[in-house]
Amino acid sequence: MRQLGFLTAGLVVLAATGAGAQQLAPSPTLDAIKARGHLECGVHLGLPGFSFANDKGEWSGIDVDFCKAVAAAVLGDATKVKYTPTSVQQRWPILQSGQVDMLARNSTITFSRNATLGINFQGINFYEGQTFIVRTAAKVTKPEGLDGATVCVAAGSTEEKNAADWFAERKLKVTIINFQKNDDAIAAYDSGRCDAYTAGVGALAGQRIKLKVPGDHIILTDLISNDPQGPVTRWGDERWQLVVRWTLNGMVAAEALGVTSKNVDDMKANSKNAEVRRLLGAEGGFGAMMGLSNDWMYNVIKQVGNYGESYERTVGMGSPLKLARGKNELWTKGGLLFTSPFQ
């Protein structure tokens, strides 16, 4: 059989008659994680439901769950993670410098970030939309009602630019005050320095818990933007990007295929569904293609769960935030969530 080998975009590709095989270049990031024995994951400074540490230093949230999922995929142990809290301004330099292996924090996917920061987003783990939190007593029901108001926001965030653009386009006048940290912005709002605070709906639900009297504040239902968020890696190292991207895909696929942390053992042993069997490593050798064990997604689902399980306990109805699935529901149930097939 005649084979032709050529190098393209960091991939060594072997083309064969009637069949093709691809071999990714070695991954410095993956090798470093295996050598040190843990994943270095950049997370939010502290946002309930997404990434938040309790008084014992134990982290939880939907983004934290994804850090754990990647650790389970690579090392077989979801606890092998060290978390680095990052501010809006710090997150990109910390990732670019190699201080963390990836970011799993509420970071909006934008063209300019992808094109200029030397980073790649590896899918969407939360469909977010921006709005405002206001005092119930103000009787503001729509963003337009904030004409003449003062709005607090985190500096350097997509929310800062979105808000400025949205009000300017409608010739509404607001005073935007930015802060280096989200916590500083929400604290300024809580103290009465601002009439409103703007962020994503999920972030606002998490921040409202921190207010002195949460019940005195409402989150507006009208959105001024759509802001998909997802895990982030550095440019290059295609093998590592593959691992991160398909771990997220695997959690979504598991929910769609009905595989949960409770039934995963039975599904691996007895399922006749070929995609389930490939997902769980019973056949196909998909893990080996990335340099992982073939039970990589079995470990993820067994130890962390599928996407739906993670959502419900961190930001969904089983959590203090009680966010409906909405756009984060599977596409078969009216949402936007779907993944490419495991085949």
C-alpha cells in the first residue's frame, strides 16, 4: 500500500489508498499535566454557580465542574486540579504566560479575542445573555428605563462595551462606572453608588446572592446581547485543544444519549448503541487517538456527570441560582445545545 506523508497546520497526515490516518503532534501541555500530576485551571475570582470557593477553600460551579472533567479525562481523577482565581484583566495574561493550562471561567467568545489574543475557545458551555440588576423600588422593568442612570460594570469586560454600544445606538444617556473586579462593581451597586449593575443573566443570579438584601433587587428579563461562553486554551498545541474540546462535547453527548453518572457502568457494559460504546471506551479506541486512556469519557461521566447533571446542581433548579435551562437545554428540547457525533 502506497502512503504519502505531509505536514500541515501542525499535523502529520498519512494518506492511504481507501483510508486515511492522522497523527497529531506531541502536546507540551498534555505532557506537562501528566508529569506534574494535576491540571492548572484558571477560574473566576468567585462567582456562585460558576466558580466559587467556600470557607474551606472547596471550589464548585459549572466552570469548576469542567476543570474537574478535563482532569478526569487526562488523569483519571477529577480531584487532580489546582485552581487559579483570575480577574477580567488577569485572565488572558495568565493563560498566555502558561501559568494555567486552560481557562474555565465565564469568558465570552468574541472575534477580536480569538484573532488578537493568541487564544482559542473550545466550544460553548454556557449560553449567556446580558441584562441589568436594579432595585425593585426603582420600578424599572426594561433597559430603556435606565436613561439617565449610573451603571456599574467590570472594566475590560464584554459587558462594558455592549452596554456603551447599546445605549449609544438608542441615544440614551447613562454614566458607566467601571471597576477592576466584578465584586467591586457589585459592591458599589449594593452601596448605592450606581442605579444598576450589568452582567450576564447567570452572573447576575450569582452576584445577587452576595447582596445585603437580595430580595430588594430584580434582574431584568430583556437582554441586550447574546454572549456564548466557553473554555479557553492558547494558540497551538492542537492535541491539547482536541482534549478540551471533546471533553465538553462528550458531556453534552452523554446527556443526549442518556448516559449519567448513575447508569454509566451499566451503559458501558450492556449498551448496544455504537455511539455510547465509543463514548465510554468499550470500542473504537477514541482515547488513544488523543494520547489518553480509552475510558477517558467514562471517567468524566462517572466522576463529574453529563452536562445536564452539572448544570442542574450548579446553576439549575438544584442550586440556589435556580436558572431554567433555556438556551442551555438540548436542541431536541428547545435549546441550542448539541454536539458533533462520536464516530
